[in-house]
Amino acid sequence: MRHYIEEVKLKSGARGLLINVPGASVMATRVQFRGGLRYAKKPDLYEIAHVVEHLSFGANSKYKSESEYEAEFTKNGAYHNAWTSDLSICYETECADFEWDRILDLKRLAICEPKFNDEELKSEKGNVKAELTGYLNDYNRLLWPRLQQSIGERVENLSERLKTLPNIELKDIREHYRRTHTAKNLRFVIAGALGFSRRRKIIKMLSNWELKPGERLEVPLDDLHSEPAVLIRRKDASNITFGFSFITPRRLDSACTIAMSCLNHILTGTMSSRIFGEARRRGLVYGMGSSLNLDESKTSWDFDGEVDEENAEELFDLIRHELSKVLSGDIEEKDLEAARSYCLGRFQMSAQTVGQIADLYAEEYFKSDEIENYSRIPDIVRTVDKTEIVELARELIDSNVFGFTAVSSCEKSLITSLADRLKL
């Protein structure tokens, strides 16, 4: 969808993007604060950001309860949600164009004028506990925090997070909110039919959000290192659910990210890919994939999947073989051209709705305050070459920061053996 971007810097210190999508019938809003799990004041309050997020659409200065606020917010079909990560608390809304100002003001109430109370705190602590307890049965959610811990990231795993919930009191909620929900710590992305007069009104409304000035909180930095493979033993795990990461201590730029996306497509993207496709042909694995994940100070090349114990060694020998071929420059032009074509298609599909456009820009802007120039992406994709891919793969694998975690009932020696097979 055709769209136009304007960056706005408010006098309060808040910053954001207004994205004009001419003719749009929907408005999408994303508001982010650096105030996620890693910004807890003390380790024994680690889960507090998640609880603040759950309380975000509860009682406020105008509505006495979550149910009253919800009824008003959704009466014309509007949608809202919130999520918490290691670094962020993000509030999302989407609504029909005709009620954008009503919804934006309701969002202001939730973010700027919450009325935290003991009754809702007790309720939401219970809901968070139920959520995290459910994740204990999701092996992928089990393994990735443990992998992060193994390479030196100061995060908590699910069991540790659950133990912090009883420690959280109302005073802690208010302290975390005051420290993180400040004007200079706020970033926003608003997309919709934003003509000149509407943009002026939005800026005026946002300028009236009453938040203390505060500061943009710094991103925590970790001393990353490699550790031996980790096994999370689960007696009921019939297969091996695994994840491993090669990490470089820098944030790759867009061109590098696109090049690695092409490589991921070649290796695991389709039924004809060199690792996943071949593993499927041999009957080794039902599903596995690879992806690139970036934060402010590092980039990780992640692989994950699930494999039978009896097929595990053959699968990892295949992974090692194909990664070794990449490092030696063995990438066929026909495979690279197919990957370029796939990336171009996915790019064109990534901005079909107003919400997708908002998310597209928010991902980078919330992390770095940078505005990605997506109009140049097709040209970057077309120029991806083998030399660039090989150099990036070598950088990630040779950085000597490697993590491997598995959830299984198998012996630890097998997991260690699988990790050792990936030493290239």
C-alpha cells in the first residue's frame, strides 16, 4: 500500500512516526516504552513488567474497572492488545477510521491515567501465573530463555519468573510504571488516512498526554560467551526439541539482514531447501527452521526444530555438512536467484494492511529510533550476492558465541554430541 512517513518530535521528548496511508479505512497505533522484563528494579520482581502490561487496560481515571473500559473501547469493533518482551512494553490498537480520535483518547486514559488497585492486581497476577504455567508445556518457550542464560544474557527462565510473582505488590507496580512510562521513554507509530489537519490534531492530542519527562532508558548490555550444551530434562518429551544460535556482537544493517534471509531460505525455507528439504526427503524431521534475530547490540542466527532421538545424529551431520558448504562458498546461482525472488515476494506481501505497515516500521524504530527506507528494499534484494552471504555466515559462526539447548528425556551425552557436531 502506498504510504508517506513523517517523524514527529514532541516538546515533551516523546518521538514517533505518523504514516499517511491515503484512503485507509482503519487506523493502527503502536505505543512503546523501554520498560520490559529486564528493567525490573530488583531480580525478585522480574515479572513486574508483564503484570503492569496486564493491568494496562484496567481501572483508570474515568472507568472503574477493566470490564467498563473494555465495553466502551470495543463497542464499535475496535481492537487493543499489549505485550511485554525483555526490553519493551508495547500497546497496540486498531480501529475504524470514523472513531480514531475517540480510541486515541481512550488509549491516553489507559497509558497516562491508570488507577492500579489491589483487586485487579490479584486478578492479573493469577492470569499471568496461568499464562506462564501454560508455557511450561511449550518446549520452545522453555528452551530459548535457557539458551539466553547460557550465553550470558541476564534473563530469567519460566520457572524463575513464576517464583517472582508473589513478591510483586501494588507499590512495586506504581514504582515500575512511574520509572518507565515517561515522555522521553515513549515511542509511537500511527498509521492511517492522515491528512494535514488530522496530523495536526494527532500531534496536539499526543502533546497533551500527561507523563513525567523521565529519560529514554538505556539498553542493558551483556558479556556474551559460549557455554556447554544445555539439556532441559522432561520425562514426557518423546522427541528432542532443540534450538541453537550463532551470535555476532553487532547489529547487522538492512542489507546484511536481507542477505541472511536469502541464505535462510536456501537452507530451511522450503521443501526443496538444502537442510530442511533434504531432512524431509530422508524422513528425519517433520519441521525445522532458521531465522535472524537482532537487538541493539547483537545479531543471532537461530535454528530450531524437533527430531526423533534415533534420527538426531544424522540430522545434525546434515546441518554441519550444509553449513560447511556455505562457508566454503558452495552456493549455486539458481538457488540464490530463487531466494531473491522469494524475498521480493514476501516484501510485497508485508505491507498489505494498515496494521502491517505500522508493524513494519515499528520494529526498527522502537529499537533504534531509525526509520527504515523500505522503498530501497527491492534493489537491495536484487543485489544480494554469494560473496556477501558467505562473509556474513563466516562472521556469525566464527564469532565464538554459540548456544545450544534441548528439551528431551534423552541422555545429556547425546545433546553434547549433537552440539559438538556443529563446531565448524
